[in-house]
Amino acid sequence: DVKVTQSSRYLVKRTGEKVFLECVQDMDHENMFWYRQDPGLGLRLIYFSYDVKMKEKGDIPEGYSVSREKKERFSLILESASTNQTSMYLCASSPPGSNQPQHFGDGTRLSIL
Amino acid sequence: ILNVEQSPQSLHVQEGDSTNFTCSFPSSNFYALHWYRWETAKSPEALFVMTLNGDEKKKGRISATLNTKEGYSYLYIKGSQPEDSATYLCAFALSSGGGADGLTFGKGTHLIIQP
């Protein structure tokens, strides 16, 4: 079974901190994605990557950056955390192509105080 | 930003009844339509990925149909069971040369099965 592991289930940080959310997958998938889930808004794509060192902006990239130094790891970085970045963050991976199902991690619930 | 609409937003169904709900998406530049089930405290789980107009997919008591010309997909659950309680998400993939574009998700249909 595909395993997508997010480093923390719950995380509390302060405004202005630099925050790293880590995601690791064990199925050698080329594609990796970061989404955030907010009540009433559904899952929204922040960034995705289709290869090592490659990244593409999603629908809401402002205030975020990403890093993909190794194929299995995709990191989401909040450069200077703000309260409006309090959310549930989900990582996913898939084989190449948008016609491939995505496999999700359990999510990180991030609170910015 | 693409518009993917799901209806209804929530649904209460008696155990044993059958139910269905809808996903509407842009009918132009279609590439794929995904359905996911998201149970509380778990991660979203892929149910189906459909790519061809007229596609029908089935997994146990759950099935889905696809109409790309008019831009809608239906998800059907036959003989609902308590374990079917979850949020069902659909997601649209835009055709852009077959690259690794992310998905645009609807807000989901929250299904509650009442014993």
C-alpha cells in the first residue's frame, strides 16, 4: 500500500515564525502536492511538483514556498507564518498524469497564534 | 480559477436506502474527473478516476457515471450502510498537455447514514 507520511498531526506556531511541513512518500511517485482544507472552501492546491527540484504554483501559493530535493520528500514552507494560515494541510502523491489517483497523508492541523 | 460544484452540500440517509449526488465541472478542456471518500480522522481515499464520456465505474455498492459534454458526474450508493458516512469529494483535472497539473476540488457532499 502507498504510504504518505506527514511529519506532524498537530502543530502550533507563532506569528512571524518560519514553519516547515514535511511529507514523505514511499511509492516512488513523481508527482507530489500540497493542499489546504478550510471549512466551507474545500481542498485548495497550494503547490505541486512533478519531479525533483521542479515546482509549480497552484491556486493559492501566496505566503508559501516548497522544496523538493529528493523524490520522496516534499516540504511546504511558511516563510513568515500569519494567523490566516491556520488550517489543515494535506500532502498527496501520485504517478505521472492527472488521470492517476492521488494518495493522501493524514494531514497536519496547523494553528498560528 | 475553475468552478467545481457539488450538490447537495450535506445529506442524511436512512440505513438501507440508496442515494446519489452530483458533481458539476467545466465541459471544456476536460482531462479527468476524480471521486474521493474522506472519513473523519482519516485521509481522503480515491474511489474512481474517469476520463471518457459515458464512463461508468463501480466499486462494491458505489458507482459513478460521467458526462463530459454537459459537465457532470453522479455518484451512487446502493443500500447505504453506516460505514458509508463520509464526505465525498469530486475533483476536476484540466487538459494541458497531459502534465502533472493539480486537481480542482469541489467542496464535497457530507453524507450521514442514520441507523
